[in-house]
Amino acid sequence: MKALDISKASLIGASAGGGAALTFALSFPKFVDRLILVGSAGLGKEINFLLRIATLPGLGRLFSSPSKSGVAMLCKQTVYDSNFVADEIVEEFYHMATLPGAAEAILNVGRSNFNL
């Protein structure tokens, strides 16, 4: 924000992005004008146990090598009607999950938002 000469910003975050926005707002409140959270991670203990266990050191690496079937399962668990999860959506999420640095970024977000 300093590099862009932005003194304050309004943050909007949903799901894990909400957890990231909340973490930023709590860490750097002087830079936040407004905070809007939608279904935010990090608020409460209702996080799936498998997601929590994946944030443990060592175990995170085991869970950070995504498979297409695993990505499909996660996509289908996040919607009310899993029939709306098209193969193209699964492919796109799988592609993003396998980008260089993606696994480490996902683990960092998880560790900063929910843990055992």
C-alpha cells in the first residue's frame, strides 16, 4: 500500500479471503477504512477437521499435493447442489492449485486463519 501511496483501503473478503482480510485488519488497523466479510474463515471453530489437521507442520505437505478427484470433492462440498459443479470448474481450480507456490500460499492462509 505504501508503494502505491494508498493510506487506507476498504477490504472485502469471502471464505479464505475473508480470513486473510480479517488477519490484515487485525494486524494493521491503521490501513483499513472498512472491512466486509462474507462467509469468512477464521470466525469460530466450525472448520472441517481435515482442513484443520492439514495446517499441522509436516501433515500440511501431505495434503498440499492436490489430485483432480480431491479438488472435485472440495468443490462439491462448497455448494448446495453439487450437480452445478462442472468439469471445467474442477479443471480451473485444479490448475490454480498446482501453480508454483500455490500449495505454500494455501497452507499459509490456512495456518493464519484456523488451527487445532
